[in-house]
Amino acid sequence: MIKVKIIGATGYGGIGLIELLSQHPEVKIQALVATENTSKPISELYPHLAGYCDLPILSADSATDPADITFFSTPDRVGMQRAPAELESEARVIDFSGDFRFNTAQAYADYAGRIGLPTEHAAPQLLSEAIYGLTELHRKELSPKTRLVGNPGCFAVSCILGLAPAMHHNIVTANSIICDCKTGVSGAGKKLNASFHFSSRHENMNAYRLSGHQHVCEIERELSILGNTEDLQITFTAQAVPLCRGIMSCLYADGIETLREQEISELYQAYYANSPFVRVLSSDAMAGTAYVRGTNHCNLVISVDNRCNRLRVVSYIDNLMKGQAGSAVQNMNVLFGLPETTGIAGTGMFP
């Protein structure tokens, strides 16, 4: 059995991991670590876990037993401080923040500066070995030898998966890309904020971080690699909508040559033929966040606006699953030589 430690166990990401891993056939959750509510059973805070996971919440100092893998479901700069000790104990590490999504100190500094964090990385010696954990694009790099994974951002997952085949096959103009993205309130995490009170969110939508969203850094990097191009820049708009969980990203790019919807759909299907969690749908398919809620799937609706020869891809994910805990477990499965779908295959629920 794979022994797991979850640091940041009481946030949305941590709870998502517990929900998945408590029913994973190859996993034993060994320790739950958080800064608050220590000594309380996790099921006392989250009663839906009763009988599935009743472990007590531990302080960082008391969770000393070595694990096979440690998940950091923590804010930026926590993982970089504590990952070296976990790696030293021979645990593998998957970090949910931006701490290990970049392979150079300069790339990390660009990201950190965008969101007002200190630009100096606390463990720069680890950056070169970190693997970007979007499994569909980097599964060959995720191997039994991989020690450190930077889990991708939720918006980044939806945008990169939606545009990867088009960039790989060079069918769109790179600098014409527009990512128009809407997310539910859970994307902001569990921490209290007046802007997420019911009275602020009910019957209200708003764009935010128009000066620059942190996930743009990883989107531009990954699409640049896929398209073998430098200095790619996208237009990205994040919007909060009155929804608990889910992301809908409407992605646009101009065609280099005449675009044909059926041909592009077939190209996408071939690109994701070995990716069990990506579903390619036609432009007339029933689609929405409800159809991916609670699942690790990414649903991609392929459309072409023939009037202006523009590709339109609508990408749907659950931000707490494919955008966070589900992707992390998918990465873990690959690291330990398990089928990608182990413990995370499921249809979700409807309605």
C-alpha cells in the first residue's frame, strides 16, 4: 500500500484528496496535517467522511512517520519551505501551489512577482527536477524516478488541454489566443473573504485580476513548448460566477489556413486517444459544468466560426477535481506505476 501524508488537509484541496484516497484501493492515508483543529478527527469537521476517514488532524511537528508520498495542499511558499525535508525522508512530493510549476528561478520570479509574492525561491536547487503535473502532456516524464511534481493551476488545466492539439499541429496563430474563463466560488479556496459572502456572489458575476492572473504564466509556457514558438502571449480573463464548483473556459484562436470543424474534431480525438479523462465533443453536444462535476474529466467542445475562420473550444472541468485533487491523484498513480484511472474513475452525479 502507498502510504500518504496530506499537508493542508482541512482545505478544499485536502478534503478532495481525502475523499478520493480514502477509497483508493492501493492507498493508506497515514497522516493528516493542518495548522488548525489539531487532535480533532477530520470527520468531526467534515461529517460526510465519517466511517471513511476518521484520522485525527496532526500538527506538522507530530506527523513524523515517513510516507511514500506527501501532498502539499497549501498556499504558495509552504511547499518550498518543507518539501526538502519530505524528499530527504524519501517521500515523493506533489505540491498544489505555484512553488514547483516552474523549472528556473527566473520563471518562478516572473510568476511570484505577478501575484505580489517574494520572488526569491526558498529551494531553487529543486526547480530543475520538478515535473509539471499535467498528466496528459507530461506522462512520459512522470516515472518511478520522479520525486517532485508541481500540480497545475485549475484555469491552466482547462486552457492547456483545450488548446494543446491546435498548438501541437500548428493550425492556429499563436498570438491570437483568447481565454475567456469562468469559475465557481470554490476556486478561491476556503479562507474567508467578504467578496465571497452569499450577498456578494448571489446573482452577481465579475471579472477579476485583469492586471494579470497567475495561471497565465504556465499556460503561455506550455503552449509555447507545444507550438515550438517563443514569446507567445495570450489574452486571459478570469470571471467569478455564482456557482460552487466548475470551470468553463471559452478559448479562441485564428486559423492559419481554412479550418474545418470535422477535421479538427478528428485531430483532437487522435491527440487524446490515450487520455481517458479527456472527452472530445461535437459543437452540438450537450455540455456544461454539471456533466463534469465530481469527476476528473475534461470535456472539450470543438467548434469553428466559419465567418472569421476562428477556432472555438469550450473546455469544462471541475476545478476541485481535474483542476486540483483529481489531477494530483492521477499523477500519483503514474508515479507508482498504477493505471491512471485507479481510484478516480467515475461518472459523477446527475442532476
